[in-house]
Amino acid sequence: MQQQPRVITYQDELLADGSVRRVFNDGRQEWRRRLPDGRVEWRDNQGFAGSDELLGDGIIKRTFNQGQVIYAREQGYGRTLWHRGQVLTVNQTSFGGRVGAILMGMGAGFLLGSLVPPPEYLSPEQEEMLRQKALQQQRQTSDSGGSSSDWDSSDSSDSDSDWDRPEPVGDGSVSDSGDWGDDSSPFDGGDIGDVGDFG
């Protein structure tokens, strides 16, 4: 039986300079801005910083400034699953109205069956294939005149201080320890695409 992820909610606020302030219900705050290449640069109030890149199939690559990489996967409805499925971030900004109230009332347990965990590791070749797929999906979306991505609707990025906190960096590979629960390095919530604030 799959264990329920820890649920962390957040709300986004568009600032005057076009950047976004993300406030998590665990007290963490993150400041985000979209870079010219489409990635989202972020820093949080606990001393962590890095960038998020939306790959194809709703996969988000989070790279910390010290080089560690973790992956997340957008789940739709403003939800992003992080770090082996241990943390689910939920964008309350994108909810609103009756639909949001119904979804939040159902809770993560109801939605758990539809969650698909992110990959633990991707090779450079796999990442590039997903980038090409994302470009193709963007072209198709542009041609159809709409956008359905969580990334575009600003609901994909989330983070939990435990789940997305960097582990000690060794050889540069993704760590398998999964022991990210200490509060010393809260990590931002980073799903890349859930900040509609970056336009």
C-alpha cells in the first residue's frame, strides 16, 4: 500500500517587479522569477536557492546552486509530487471557487490513487528527450490557442522543507538517502510550473 505523502499548501503573490512570492503553510517563503530561457530561478527564506526547469510529461528538474538535482512531477489541479512521492505541494492560489473547496475537502487521501511519482534519476539523454517533448507540447498548445499545464497556471511548484532540502553533495549524483527530514535546510517548494506569476 502506498504511503500518503506529506501535504504542503502554498499561495502565490505577484509582486510589482513581476516576480512571485510563494508562501507555504509551514512558514517557508520563496521568491521566484522566470529567466529568459524559461527556467524559474528561486531563493527561499532559509538560505537555499536554485532553478526549476519544466521538462516534458510534467516532470520538473530542480537544481540547487550547489549542484544537487531532484525531480518532481505535476499531477494536475495545482498539485506537484516531490522526492519519491514523499511530499505533495498544492497550489491554493489556482484553486478558488467551488471546485477548489471540493478538492481540498476531499483531501490528499482521495486524490492519492491518481498520483504518479517523479523519477529518482534521469540521464542527460533522458532529460534532453523530455526537453524536446516539452517543446513539441508547447508548439501544439500554441497552435491550439490554449494552455493546460500546471507549470503555466502557476500551480506546479511547491516544496517542503524536508522533501526538497538538499542532501550532502558527494559525486554530483542524485542521493538515495531520502533522509531529508531535518529542519536545518528547509527547501523551497519548487514546482516549476505552478507560478502563473511568471507569465
